[in-house]
Amino acid sequence: MANSDDLKKIIVDIVKDSDVTINTINDDTILIGEDGLFFDSIDVLELIVEIEKKYGIKIKDNHIINEKFNTFKSLDEFITENAKK
């Protein structure tokens, strides 16, 4: 998997909520929507930009975003499968 702590730090920096820390994010943490970390469309765009810069992945498909950005684990696995080595 991608370095999970690095990915968690990116998410924490974007969420900017003092209750969200590296330690509170787990594999089942929902990232998008009211049940999760309340990512809005701007947060999602910021996350995409950070992932593209850090991991060399181009994310253009909304289907990928809806499917792979759902939970922390699904995003972590997506990055691991697609990151430039």
C-alpha cells in the first residue's frame, strides 16, 4: 500500500478539523459525504491535486473518484496500484 501515514497527513491537512488526526483515520473511514469527513467538491479537488503531485497519478474519471475515494482503504489501495514507482 501507499505510505498510509503520508496519505493520512494529506487528508488531515485538507479536512482542517481538529478532531481529525492521523490516529482517527482508519481503513473504514469514509472520505466523501455526510457520513465521513464531510469532503466537499473543493476538498476532493484539493485531494486529487495532492495525490497527483505526490504519487504521479492522473485522476480524470469521476467514476474512479466515486468508487476509489469512498473509504481510506479504497483510496490507499488505488494509490498503491497506480502510483509511479
